[in-house]
Amino acid sequence: MYKHLLIATDGSELAEKGVAHGLTLAKDIGAAVTFVTVSEQFPTLAWGGAMAGYAAGDELAIYQEEARKYAKEVLDKCKASADAAGVTAQLVHVEDKRPAEAILDLSQARGCDLIVMASHGRRGLGRLLLGSQTAEVLSYTAIPVLVVR
């Protein structure tokens, strides 16, 4: 049924549940997996003040370096889990994009037929104020999404 799963993770404890669930499914059905983690753009509010360009440039470089380091840690852990489960996995770190946008673009580019991701399950005002990358993926994707809570 499914041949290629895209499993999205931000490295959080909740996302780890999504990773584990997606890997179990992939193993059971013999599907390949692409893991993706996304680093959002450097916050533009950090650029305030007359000398901000100089200071923020340093902070931007530090932010990007730390984001890459964290993404590598997250993806290496996913790869180790996939290897232990005997699942073929590719790793992708997308930089400077909103997570939902990156997930949607990558799922299409890689020909994935199922997206697996975790959600806090917020409703009402909490979802409105905090936003929901999962809700956005669900709204705009053309393929099935498995949401793990």
C-alpha cells in the first residue's frame, strides 16, 4: 500500500513517538522512509536597532551553526533507529523554511505516499495563537497524513 513514508520530526519527545510509530509501520509494510527536520528562519525581530546588522549577523551565523548541529543530532538518532529496525532511510534537513511548507514540498519532491507526524492536538484559541504545522499540512497535502498524538 505505502512504499515511501515521510516522517517529520523536530526532535521533541512527542515527535519521537511519531518517529517510532512511523518506523514500526514502515517495517511492517516494507516501506522506505525519509526523515525530515526543519530549521526555521532566523527571527526577524532580532534585527532591531541602529547597529543591529553587525550584531545580528554574528547571531545569525551562530543560529545557523547550532540549527545544523541540532538537526544532525536529531537525524542521526532517527537513522540509528531505522537501521536497528532494518528500514531503509534517507535524512533531510531543510533550512530557512516553515515546517509545514518544507514537509509539503519534500513529500512531493520525493514521491512520498504517506506523511507521518506528531501533533499536540491543541484546539481552539491554543491552536490559533500557537499555530499548527500539522493542521497546515493536513489542509494542503494531496497525500494521506498519519497524525500521532
